[in-house]
Amino acid sequence: MDPRSSALHYGWIILGAGTFGSFMTLPGQTAGVSVFFDPITADLGISRTSASIAYAVGTLAGILPAPVIGRWIDRRGPRLTATIIAGGLALACVFMATVQSATTLLIGFGLLRGAAIGGLSLVSQQVVNLWFVRRRGIAAAAASLGLAAGSLTFPKLIDTLIALCGWRGAYLALAGLVALTILPVAAALFRDRPEKFGLSTDAGLPPATEEPREEPSFTRGQALRTGVFWLLCAAGFLTNAIGTAFLLNHFSIMRTAGIAHNDALLLLSLLAGFQAVATLGTGFLVDRHEPRQLVPLAMFLLALASALPAFGSGIAVSVLYTLSLGGAYGSQQAISAAGYAQYFGRDHLGAIRGSSFVFGIAGAAFGPLPFAASIDWTGSYAAVLIGCSALCILCGAGAFAVKRPSSSVESAMNCKARVTP
């Protein structure tokens, strides 16, 4: 499809395609993979601990190519990259259907997580950031809702597929689903920035601010030398680490709080719903405030979610914990989706986001380990929960010490002025 011939401004099509891309990452997301854990461990005759280690190592191995993928997006554009990645995700699902041991399971997790998280998730966020500038916050937040929708849809779908044709057949079915849906969508609809087609950004809508700020242009090296890059990475690392640990240990934490299994399931639905609300609300704020100014909000909510199970129990505390965790997840999702593009521009955004993805997904890999150690050594989660709350408060306070980076042009001129005799 030629973006110039579309009756609808192509920015809206990009938004829909990016949202669907986020939705289709679920075969490689924790919410999707977790449904396979019990049938895989039972069939292969390995312990759940061994499968968890394979998942953590595979996640780390799979995310390492993300910076290379990001640079590829910058050079070749999102269309070719997304098409190759979608094909890779389908093949990764096929490989998962053939695993026979803990070693091949580790390789399968590496391929699956790399294609879904380090690849499809990255390029789906990137394509939206290329087409939206002044309204990037709300657009990126809306696209991120695809992930929330997938988290509600795929676990039940996967469970049904496993019941019908076993876990290997379920992975083959997912491979076919990926090949028939996101693969053609990526090839047909993903496009590079609108200026290449003579189109305007923000889907042709009028500017969201009366005095638009000149768009910055940072290289990956320049971005890595700014405090705000590491602030966003730290917030992403903590959110992924603590959030993944909470989700994996949700029913255990709820039992210690005196919550029944069915009620714990309802709280998961409440979490997903409030996460969606927080994502959209924070996306609206990102268009009007600097992302670094919103990091303390996300970190306060995550600190509150960490502290509540350590010091309280019962349904009221558990509901507040659920709302806090959903709010932290949603707000950080919107900050991360739009923040890097707002600070560093679109010219080298793929390389910059590829580097940041390594830190975020590393948090998801390592986060559950301290929780397991806490319950094994002390018999409770209190110690690790208090530590997590303190780290979140520290990260939120750090946002007040970080300044907005000057444009790359200004930085270069300042450096030249300092070295000129």
C-alpha cells in the first residue's frame, strides 16, 4: 500500500499496525509462555526450576541482539525488519514444538524471547514513534494497549490449544497464527517515517502545543552519555524486575495475604484493567510534561506495591496492592514507549531503544531470583519486598537530580567551545 494513496491519513494505519504488532508478541511474553510451563516440564521430565533457569538464560541470550536490531531498523526501515522478525517468530514457535531436552528448551526460549521481545516489540514501538512526534505520548500509550489486550486473550487461547492438540501442537498453531497475521501486516503496512512519503507526522492532526519544540537528534553514543537515558533504563529495569517477580509469584503472595485462589484470579483482571487506564492517562501527560518528571509517580506506585504485601494483608490491602502495581506498570509503559523518542529524536532511535531493551529485559530475567531466595532463606517475601521498595524510592528521587539533555547540536558546540583556545 502506498501511504500517499490512502484515503485515511497513513498515521492511523501505522498506529493500528503497531498496536497489532505489540498484541502478537504474546507468544514470547511471560503471560503466554507461563501457560506452557507445566505441560513442558511434565513431558520433558525436567523440574520447574530447570525450566525457569532455561527461561532466564534464554531471555538474556535472546535480548542481546536488540542493539543490532535497533540499528538495522534505523538503516533499513521498520518494514523489512518487522517482516524478517515476524518470520523469525513463526520459526521460533516451530522450534519450540520440537524441543526434547533442557538444552534445546533453553535455545528455544532464546529464539522465542529474542524474536518477540527484542525484535517485534521493539520495531512495533519504533514505527509508532516514527509517525508521531507532538502527540507521541498518547499514540505510544494507545499502541501499548495491544500488549494488555494480548495478556487478556492469549493465555486462554493457548490453554484451549493445549487441551485440543497438546503443547507441541499448540506451538505449531501459534506459528501458523503468526505467519497468517502479523507477517503479512508487517510486510504490507509497516513504513518508515512519514516525511519520506511527503506526509506530516501525528496523523495530520494540528500540533498539540502552540509552540512546538525543535526535534532533537542524538546518536546512540550521545544518548548513553546523558543522565536521562540511565534514569529511564533504571526505571524500566526495576519495573520489569519487580513486576515480573510479582506476576510469577502472584498466587503465592496472595495466599500469604489470606486471599483465595478465585479472588486472586479476579485481582489479576483488575490489575490488567487498571494498567490500561494508567497507560492511557500517563500517555496523555507525556505529551504535556517531560517523561523524567513522571518517573517519580511510577516509582512511588511500584514502591507502594512492594511495601503493602510486606506490612499488610487482607482484601483491602490486596486490592490497593493490585491497583498500585497496575498503575506502576501502565505509567512506566507509557513513559518508556515515548520518552526515549522525545528526548533523543527519531534519527537513531532504533539503536538507542535497542540498548535500553537490554536493561529492561535483563530485569525481567533476574527479578524473580531474589524473591525465590527470600522465600527459601527466610520463609517470607518481606525482606526482598522492603528492599524493592527502597530501590524504587531511590530511583524516583534520582529523577529530581537529572536534567533534560540539551540538543545534540548544542552539545557539540559546547564541547567545541571548551576545547578552543
